[in-house]
Amino acid sequence: MKIDSHQHFWKYDPARDTWITEEMSILKRDFLPDDLDRECQANGIDASIAVQADQSEAETQFLLGLANCSPRIAGVVGWVDLCSSKVAERLAYFAQFEKLRGFRHIAQAELDERFLVRDDFVRGIACLREFGFTYDILIYPKQLPAALELVARLPEQRFIIDHLAKPEIKTRGAASWATHMRNIAQNPNVYCKLSGLVTEADWRHWKSEDFKPYLDVVFDAFGPQRLMFGSDWPVCLLAGSYQQVKQVIEDYLNGHSEDEKEKIFGNNAIGFYGLKTVRHGFAA
């Protein structure tokens, strides 16, 4: 079972989706399950994890509605106000939705580099484990020290770092990022997504070898048992096709065992997100 652990859907709203700039105009349209189905069929992907792109409970409900109608959506990573004093009540409500597997906050947009270890946010994250929810960490390298502190404080919570914490591939920055990633990987409750690489590189002139130093670091730090492929579709279209993004990881895995490839392209996502599989696909 091949799984894309990280992709997005939206009905484009210029008033809401202000993060999509003119430079990103290719994204200024709707992206829905029928669009992804074509990509998955062409690239041998069986199912995906739909991840939030807007910080609202309406977004979570939108993704759950899509997942309810699409068996290819194996799980949803939604959004809830983790800083709210009523977060436990909201998590109890969302626990009824089987395909809701975890939550994410767009922490990379927070001005406070230590947002992840604010008392109210940590209290919210601490509530997730009671309901079996995971947490996706979306940050820039400068926020890795706070992320390290967060995961160390909550050793029983399942965390996953999105997009390798967005290393500065375009400018070939790596030194402090690599140190922090090796440190955070020492926590066995932390996984990492092999996603978002092409959009951190030169959008028009990247080459597969540009990513090798960064992939080397995370493979050495996390091992193949805590890594998983994610396309970051449709955001990846800014710099490459779905097939090109998948090919980057396939090329890197040349020479690796079939067992390791199966882990990275599916089995690790099934285990981390607790996905329920059946013989001919995913349970509804």
C-alpha cells in the first residue's frame, strides 16, 4: 500500500488564502479529490493524508467531508485551537471522526520563535494523547530549538516534522539545521516527512542532487523506520510535478532494501497515523 503522507485540498478563496501570492498564481484555483485521483493513479499511490492549510475548524470539517466521500483519503490532519481553554472539549468532539488522525498549527507563521513552548500551547498538545491524536510540526529551522524542547517535554506524544523543517536548500544552508535535526531525532516519539523539498530549492533550476545532503542527514538521524514520503501537492506544483517530486525520493532510495522502500512509501504512515487498512483499500 503506497501512501502520500502529506497533501492539501482547497476551494480557492482570495480573501482567505492570502498566503498564495502572485508568484504562486498556479495555486489560485480549486484543488479537490478528483484532481488528486489523477495524480495518484498516474504515480501508483493508493491513498493519502489530507493536511490542513487554513487555521479554522471549518477547514477541519471541510477535509473530513471530503474524506467521507473519498476512500482514497486515508486520514486527515486538521486544525483546532490548541491554545484554547476548551481544547479538551473540542478534541472530544472531533474524536468521533475516524479519519481524523491528528492536528497541525502553522507555527512557521508565528513571530514568536518559542511559540511551541508557550504554556497554553503545550497544555493543548498534552491533551492530544488522551484522544490518540498526532501532531504535525510545521516550522522553519530557527524554530527547531523550541520544537526540541516541546517533544522532550511530551515523550509519549507522537510528533512528525513536516518538510524536514524547511532547510535552506536554495542557499545551501545546512549546518545548524543538521545539528538540530540530529538532536530532535534522538527522541523516539518524533518522525519526519520527506516532503516540501522542491519548494525550498530554486523553483526553476533544482536538480535531484541538490537534496542529497539534506536527505543524508535525516536518513542518518531518523533511520528508514521514522521517515515517510509526502508530495506536498498541490504546493509542490510551484517547482515540479507530482511525478518529479516522487522521483526525487525514489532516486535517493536506489540501493535501499524493498522493506525500507515499503516503510517510507506507506508502512510508516500507516503505523504513525494509526490508519486502518483492509484487503482492497482503506476502510471508510
